[in-house]
Amino acid sequence: MKPNKPYILGLTGGIACGKSHVAAELRALGVPVLDADGISRSVTAEGGEALPAIREAFGGAVFNGQSLDRRALGRIVFEDDEKRRQLEHIIHPIVISRMRRETEVANAPIVGWDVPLLYETGMDAQCDEVWCVYITEQEQLRRVMRRDHLSREAAQARIDSQWPMADKKARAQHRVSTMGSRAATRHHVRTLLRDLQRRLRHE
């Protein structure tokens, strides 16, 4: 690790697997965590820099006036792989640029990158190590249906739009299950962070 260069900790996992909870635990322990989804929402909010390209690619049907109709766009991209990739090619470069800038000004030895599509977008190449948050396939389907009020088929389509969990777990340096209690997850996160901080001190 270069002097004064923040250590980038990639945080990923499947949809509804509890990644936000792990990110919150890291923040509570003093690690700033950048939220790729939050940045994505900001660049697609009214007046956001991604909107002109989205309108050009998908047309006015995914807009209500000047505002993006996220539900209408979601129905399109989660049912069509090519459309999803088209949207990703618009949004992801903008999000990556913002995250790089915010990492530089974070003024912290470790900065977390909370990125659901970390591997799918190649953003893992920007990270020094990756933690994958996971649950069982059955529990993931149940959580997506409940959280987003979706049918089983629609929830499964959203899960299938991401890399298989087994592939993400295999590539990550560490894996964090959220199947147990919140206390158990908190303990695991604290243990992993202490180990990381110890390793950085000895570099």
C-alpha cells in the first residue's frame, strides 16, 4: 500500500443479503463507507448527470416529466439483459468517478466501497480486498419478495440479474453471513476489521 493512499475495502453481495447492515457496522467502527447505490440515485435524480444519456437510450417512456420513472426503467432492465447492460454502461463510469473522488477526500486509512455489482462492473479491480455478504438462496428470495413487494418470479429475475452468489463468495477474500443474529454479524465484522487494521499496521 502506498503511503497516504486509502485502503479500499470492497463490500458486495447479493440483493437483500444484509450488506447495508454490514456497512452500518463498519461506519459505527469509524470506517467511512461510500454507497454506490446512493451515488447512482443521485446521478439519476432530477437534474442528474446520467439523465440525458438515459433518455436518449430508453426514451421518454421511462420519465415523468424531468424525473426518471425508476419503476418503469426497472421493469425494462430486469427483464432484458441487453437493456440492463446498456444502462450499466451509462451509469457505472459516472459512479466510479464519483467514488474515486470521494475516496481521495475521505482522509481515512480504510475506505469501504459498498457496491452490489462490484464484480459485474469490474470495480473489484479498484479494491485492495473484498468482503462478500451472503445468505442462502431460499432466504434471499424470501427477503427480496418481502422487501420489494414482488412476486416470486419478479424477485427471482432480480436475483438472477446478478452474478451467482457462489462465484462472488469464491472471489472474495472474506465472507460474512447474515443468517444469524445481528450480534453475531457485528462480532464477525469487528473481528475482520481488527485483523485488517493489524495487517495494515505491519505493512
